[in-house]
Amino acid sequence: MSLGDVGVFHRFARAYDRLMYAADPETLRVGLTLAEGPVETLLDVGGGTGRASRALDVPRPVVVDAARGMLREARGHGLATVQGDAARLPVADESVDAVLVVDALHHMGDVDGVIAAAERAVRPGGVLVIREFDPTTLRGRGLVAAEHLVGFDSQFYAAEALRDRVAAGGFDASVPDRGFGYTVAGVKPS
Amino acid sequence: MKENLMDIICCPLDKHDLELDVTERDDEEILAGTLTCTECGETYPIEDGIPNLLPPDMRDEAPA
């Protein structure tokens, strides 16, 4: 099992929070609203300092990240935090309403493992929402080059390719928001 | 961590329930202690209020 870019994040936790895009809650909500029934317990996987959790109005967000430095920041914002691996989520079967992966999947070594772990964790009718960058756009190509330049071992997917992998993981998958940043949503069939 | 987090967390290896042992508490917050899997017996630390539920093979690799 690869730790991916965890070490890099641990060193740069504070700077990262200042440098990265603020999570636009609207682009996440278009995915979360696809869930059947209310979204109360939400796992913010690879959630780092908890930017997405803080931007959303969800009753019970839990930030899961492998990098402890990021979680200290998240906890400082009053968020529930769990240090854990995205592909081996330490939560019970069907225990959450939603799993969110915002600007983080491209840092994770085992994408299909992450999708499978989310499928296990989400209740029937619950939703997996992934926010990613499209490497086939002009800005996307620049981002890919920049991330490799700073030492990230990032792997980016085009929107349709990621949607297909989410579908292969057992979700009803769609792309509710498109562009340089895009949202893929998968509803677990109930 | 708050005690109600026990409602959802489990052992990352076999997904069985965890037993909580608290050594330091501040009001509702559990600051230090351990979580032990009721099935495989693996023990996971809670330090500075954050439970470390990384699988053991990642725990040593991860920055402290």
C-alpha cells in the first residue's frame, strides 16, 4: 500500500490551506443533492484541513486523512477527525450518508480501492461525490505540469473516465458539473 | 474525538467494532486513549484528540 503524497502534505499543511482553491460549496451540493434522503453524516475523505466540510452545511462531517498535520488543522476548526486510509476506511458498512473526495483523488494511489471503500461505507441511496480537475483542458494540462514540478505523484482523470470507474464500482454515476474542475457523483442503488 | 464517533468507526482491517479505553478526557473530548478491535485485537492509539485508524502497515510510514 502506497502512502502517495502524504509526507509532502504533512510538511506543507499550513501553506496548502492558504494556497489551494477554496472549495466552492455549490459544485459539491449538486452532487450531494442526488442522494436519496437527507445527508447528515458525511465522510470528507482526503479532507485535509477540512475546507470542504467547513464550506458545506452538513450536520455531521467527519474529516478522514492519512496526514496527521492536516487533521490537527481540521480539529482546530472544531471538526471531527479520523486518521485513516482512503482505500481502507475505518468506518462500519453503510454507516454514512455521503462520502466526499475533494481535490484529493489525484493524490491517492489506489483509485478503484477508494471507490470500493466508499461503496462499502455509504448506505443505500447515499452518495459518493468526487471533485477533480480535468487534465484534458488547457488549465488542466498546466496543473498536471505544476503538480509534478513541486514533487506530487499525481494522477488525473478526465470526467468521463472517472465517471465510468465510479459506475464500475457499483454506483449510478453521473457528471453533474463540468469544466476544468468537475464533479462526479455516484448514488448507491437502494 | 467525541464519544459519538464510536457510532461509525471500526477496525480498518476486519471492520469489526472497537473497544474504547480513555486515559485523558476534557469535557466531551477524548484526548488520549486506545481503540482495540474486538475481533483481531489490534490496538489503535488516540493522541491529541485524533484517533489513528491507519492500518498498522501504514502507521509506521506516516509522519507522526
